Amino acid sequence: MNIVYVCLTVFALSLLSVYSLTPYIMRFARKINFMDKPGGRKTHTQATPLLGGLAVFIGFICIAVYIIITRLHKFDIAAGGYLLGALIIVITGIIDDKYGMNPYLKLSGQILSCMIFLLSNNLITLFGPVYITLPILLFWIVGLMNALNFLDNMDGIITGMSGIIALGFYALSIISKTAAFTGQANFIALLSLAFAGAVFGFLPYNFNPARIFLGDAGSMFIGYFLATMGILAGRLIVISSGNNLNYLFPVLLLSYAIFDISLVSVTRQRDGRKISQGGRDHSTHRIVTAIGSAKITALIVYLINIIIVLVTLIVYKMESDNLLILSVAIFAFFFIFFGRKLDQVPIVIPGCQLQNKDDKQSEN
């Protein structure tokens, strides 16, 4: 079967299935009162369905099953573990969205999904001994789950940017495919297209003004997908090229999410506020304050990520270590400069964080 036809079919089926399914999920969420109600630091003014992550996941998992039953990729322990890890993180997020969850219990669900993925894909010795590899990979996956969860603070932001990044992983897997690693490359490519189709099918309902939200189930699933694809794509391009420096490519692709969580962590720590506590001080909040439009803010974030993806692919094709290091350095300097400018934009600090800040100052 022609690979171009297969890829277009997977992407189109995923997009159309989620686009068709989402209105039913919205009605179901209203029927069982699974709604995000206004209040606190939330910007929406009316109750909004909160099961968008379920719509994205159902579309993705259905196309993953289609890929397996049509023998586009065989069902093995690696594929089963990947999908089981995704299911666990979605269930964890749904419970948290509906009832709230102790942070340590939520972290346990995240770690469980990570361990299933890592063990089933034989990744716990990726960088050497288990005691070195495991902390690095757990930090990467759990960190990105929470980074995307934090960044899901404005209509359509992570839905659109994650689809763009997924297309980047698809392209990276295709151009790095060799005869010896065709199966691995196709697995990454097909899952990336299934995911991209799912989030782009959901985007019309989630773009400002959103009619349905992803919820923690959706944002953590997106974080799980991007983090795990980063590991799988990184392993593929390193093995196929024999160059360990190529592990920087997934880091480059996900640099905007890393930038946002770094900006929030540094500024909150500097100001004596809790890093884990929500607030309207993310890069997206600061951009919308500066330009006054949530829609344009989303488009700016999309544009930044499109540039990142294109630069990543061009640098990979150039096969130059020096160019890779230079690109990483340029993006690092850009984000430092961008972050310093955004730090000058006024922000809204929740009263509870102001209290924490005042208590810390009085202790000093």
C-alpha cells in the first residue's frame, strides 16, 4: 500500500472522527454535569463542557486500533504498553477534573503511566544504567505532562501547538527512516498523524471562544504524547545516525513548552510564590495582556512553534553538529530575551499567592 495514501488516510480519519464526535461529547458532558464553572482566576463567563480530552483520546485510540487491525503496524508489547500508559493518564485526568485529586495521588498516576511506557518499550537503560536513565526519563515525561497542563490556560493554545509539533515528529521520523528501522519510523509517523488529526479535529471547538475544554485529562494526555514521542523519535534518529547529540532535536521541538514552564517557575520562585499554584502569569497570559487579543495570542504561539519545527527539520537535514548546537543556543538566547520582555508585562497574582508572598517576606 502506498505510504502517502496510508498517511493521508490516518490523518483524515482521525481528524474527521474527532470533529464528528466532539458535539456528542459536549452534550454528554452537559447531561452528566461534567462542566467547568466560572470563578476564581478563570476567564470564561459561563459553564463549559470539560471532557474535550476524552474526545481527543477516543479519536486517537480508534485510529491506533485501525492501524493495528489493518496491519499497518503489528500489535506488540511496545504498542500495547504505549496505549495503556495513555489510557491510565487520561483516566487519572478525568478523575481529577471531576472530583479533584491529591497532588501525590495524581503524581502516582503520572509515574505509573510513565513506567508502563518505559518498561514495555525497553527504555530504562536508554542512557546507560537504570539509576541514570530512569530519573532523566521520568523527569522528562512527568515534567512535560505538567508543563502542558500548566500551558492549557487559554482557548486553543496547546491544541493547536501540539498538532504542529506532532507533524514535526511525523516529518522527523520520515526523513530519518532507514531500511533497518522502517518499523519504528512508521510507528512514530502513523501515531503522530493520528494524534495531529485528533487535535486538529478538536481545535474548531476549542479555539477562542471555546465551546469545550480539554481538562486535565486532555492536557496531560497531550503532554504524555509529546514527551513519549520525543523519546521514541530521539532514540530512532540517534540509532539511525549513530550520533548521541541528536537527542537535542526533540528538546528543540518542544522548546516552547519548556520555555513557558521555565518562565513561570523562575518568576514565581523569585517573587516568593508557590510554583505549583495556578496563576495568570504564563507566557500566554503576558502576551494577551500586551496585545489585547486571545485569538492573536494563539496565532503567535502557533507561528513560533511552526518556526521551531521548520528550523528543527532543516538543521536535521543539514547533518551538522555545529549547526545543531548553534540552533539550540540561538533559541535559548531568544527565549531568554523573550522571557525578560514578557517579565515586564503586568500580571494578575491570585490573592492566595499574594498571601504566601507576604508570609514569606514577614518571615524574612
